Amino acid sequence: MTEDAVPTTLQNHADAAALRPRTQLFIDGGFRDAVSGRRFVTENPATGQPIAEIAEGGPEDIDVAVAVARKAADDGRWSRMSPADRKAILVRWASLIEENGREISLLETIDSGKPIGDTIGIDVPETGNCIRWHAEAIDKLYGQVAPSPEGTVAMVTKEPLGVVGLVIPWNYPIMMAAWKLGPSLATGNTVVIKPASATALSLLRAAELASEAGLPDGVLNVVTGPGSRVGEAIGRHMDIDGVGFTGSTEVGRRFLTYAGESNLKRVALELGGKSPQVVFGDYTDLEGLAANMAFAIFWNMGENCSAGSRLIVHRSAKDRVLEALRAELANWPVGDPLDPATKIGALISKTHLEQVLGYIDIGESEGARVVAGGNRILQETGGYFVPPTVFDNVRPDMRIYREEIFGPVLTVLEFDTEAEAVALANDTEYGLASSVYTNDLNIAHRVAREIKAGTVSVNCYSEGDMTVPFGGYKMSGFSGHDKSAHAHDQYTETKTTWIQVAPRP
Ligand code: NAP
Ligand code: MG
């Protein structure tokens, strides 16, 4: 095999079968069982078969991990290390993740059902890129000297919060962890992180690599276990200074309650979405449009907070746009996530599969019309597969148009005027992402300004790169951003130091 040949499905299965995943809690630089000794099963959603048993942490394990993280925060082993040294460690960590990318992407694929082409081509490289980006920033961010009166010196500086708790979803397991670990570690915090129970394996391996890279013990601690116990214990802990959460709006709300009822810890939330893709009648690149539209809603099986799940298309263009989309679906094969040709793998769980199929039933009973997909397929594999599904004849009051489905389901609606398009785009409780397609610069600028969403992409579907912030308006987020130097704000306190300088004696 030449170095850059893509491994075959057979090779991927053989290598996946040989994996020996880490399955214990990672605390104080080493692996250990949960205090209770309990374990839970993580399965492969493409087969419905168990992969491994993972330590099932509880509140008592959070107490242990927080005590370790507190000690590491207080003695300054990380926050007071020179910025250049901290940078070097995190850069090394990013490189180790990339060097072990094949193993991590295989772990991610069997644990989550995501296609191997995505985990090796997007998730792992983006993880390395994110950690390296924040690492490189460590010795390049300056504080401020305020314009204070003669005889005084005033500095405005950023300090780490101390101990940060992070709670992560299952849809981009290692990448979402990196989006929070990069900035929280770069700003000098120590961390206790909980991955989603369905997808803990990639993070446990990455944590081990952090130690190998030289991250001091106790700085990064991973506690696996159910959200209702471990997640809540993080949210309510009196000795955690801030929480970063990505997940559902419903659970996000709870973190505000947890903080309100405990120590008023800082809370930053990245939540759900129901993002619009607005297509104007003048847009001519239909093939490019179809490729972008399909990526927006079918990438990652539609299990994507920024999925472009509402297509809002000018009446004059609808037929040709749907035709182009139908042709594009040939490029979205569904099947074995370990097959390098697969673009759509398995949904995360049987429960989630049933929810997505439930929404498809609801859509049909509400009077919308399925024009592609619409059923479970490949049932004989034991996996949870749904092909790209498109609903036409959708009305804005339908549940499939209003609620986040988190599956490969696109709803299509028509508009006549620009004002109507904007009103439809904003007719949602969410505000995470959006796309606008037009050849007219005036329309592009007007509409981009009017859409209430954290990200507007024009003539593409994109969240931009690591240099730009990612976060949500309305119920898509609360008080914070991932990516870019904006992500540092939620993990730092702002300190004023006001110094009286005595006059020369
Ligand atoms: P979820 O159910 O909210 O779970 C997210 C995390 O919270 C998991 O680690 C989960 O643990 C934990 N959790 C569950 N119940 C909890 C509780 N009562 N208290 C504390 N923690 C709890 O969401 P999900 O199903 O994993 O992910 C899907 C959602 O995430 C979608 O709504 C999607 O839009 C959103 N999302 C948003 C972004 C963004 O950046 N805005 C990115 C990705 C996903 P267990 O898994 O162990 O139960
Ligand atoms: Mg799993």
C-alpha cells in the first residue's frame, strides 16, 4: 500500500476490530475505574452491537476530579508555566492527535456511526487544527494599559477562571471537545470534561495523548457517565468556576438553573438550530448550489446543530433547484461508515432513529409530501440508517418546519418577495446559522444584515474557519462563542489593576 492510498473497507474493518479502546475515567494523568465500579456499554450504531464497557462515573467521581483540578489550578503548574512552554505542549498535543489520526478516526467512526471519510478527513484534522490555533495564540495575546490619569497606571488583564467544567455532545465528539479544550486550556484553566455517553472513546484516547505531550497531571480530567448524574454534578459543583456546554437547548437551560442554584458559575451554551437556506431566483450556479445545500443538511446525517434544515426558495426557482438537488443525491451514498465511499452513516442510536422516523410520520400526517427518502433502510445490518429525505409542500406552522429534527430531513418552502424570505428565515426560535444564495450583492448584504443568526454564509454553506467566532442568537446559544480569540472570553475573568505611583520624593 502506498502511503496515501485510502484503506479499503476490509482494511478498515480489520483495523477497527483490532482497536483496544481506553474505557476508564482519566483523572490526574492516569486511568482509573469509577468509585462505584460500575460500567456502561457503548455501541456501534452501524451494527447495533456493543463495542466496549466504559466506566460509569457519578457525582462522587466529579468530586474527585474537581479536587484534582482545583489543586492543579491553585498551585499554578499550568497557569503560571511560561506562555511559550504552554504553547509548545499544546502544539505537541495537536501533532500527536494528527499522528494518531487513523486510530482516533476509527474509534470515532465505530462509536458514532460517522463515515470514516469524514472522521479522517474533517473531524480529526479540525481537532488538531483547533488545538494548535489556540496554542499558537497563547504567546500572542496582549492585555491593555488603560488611559488613566497622570500618577496612575491601570492595567486590564485576563486571568483564567480556575476550574472549568465542559459537557460535550455526540455529533462531533472529538471536534466539539477540541472547540472547548483549545480555548479553556490555552487561557490557563484546568478542566473536568464529560463526553456524551454514546461517544466517549475518542476523547479518552486524546486525553492520554495530552499527557504524552507533556500536559501536567490534573490539568485535563475526563469523567464518563450519564448526563443526568455526571453532567448535573458538573453544573451544580460549588468548586467549578465556569461551564462550557454544547448540546440541546433543553439541557442547556438546565445549566442556567444549576448555576443559579449553586455558585453562579459562568455558563456558556452552544445549542440547537433550525437554520434557513434562502435561495433567490437570480442564482445561476445550480450545481454548486445543490452541492452546498446537500452538504448543509445531509453532512453528518443531519446530526449537526448548524444543519440547513429549512430551504426557503423563490417560487420561480423551486422546480429547478429541487431537480438539481435530486441529481446531487447520487453523490450521497448511505451505508457502512467504514466504507470510504460512504457519505451518510448511521444515526447515533435506536432512540434517535425512532425520533427522526417519528418526525417523518408527523410531516406526512401534517400534509407535507416526501419527494426523496423517507424510510429506514439497511435494517438487516442492525444499524440505524435513514437516507436523505426531502419534504415539499411544507407550511411554516408544521412541526417538521419548526422543530429541530437532527436528522437528514430537509423541508422546502417557497417565497415571492425579499421581505417574505427574511420573515420566513427569522420565523424560528433558533438563530445559529444561515445561508443566502444570490448573484446580487445588494440582496446579499441586505439579507445578511437582517437574518438573526450567529453565522450568515453567502453563496456557500460554511461556518468559516478557526479565525471566526461560532455561536447562536436567540435560543441557539447563551453568552459565549466557540472558535477564534472570542472563545477565550468565556474562560477568563477580566481584572483591573489600578496603581497609584508616588511622586518623586
Ligand atoms: P444533549 O442531550 O443535550 O446532550 C449533550 C450533553 O449533555 C451530553 O454529554 C449529555 O450526556 C449531557 N446531558 C444530558 N442530560 C443532562 C442533564 N440533565 N444535565 C447535564 N448534562 C446532561 O444533546 P445531544 O443529544 O448530545 O446533542 C444534540 C444537540 O446538540 C442538538 O440539539 C444540537 O443542535 C446541539 N448541538 C449544538 C452545537 C452548537 O455548537 N451550537 C453543536 C453540536 C450539537 P449523556 O450523553 O451522557 O446523556
Ligand atoms: Mg457509541
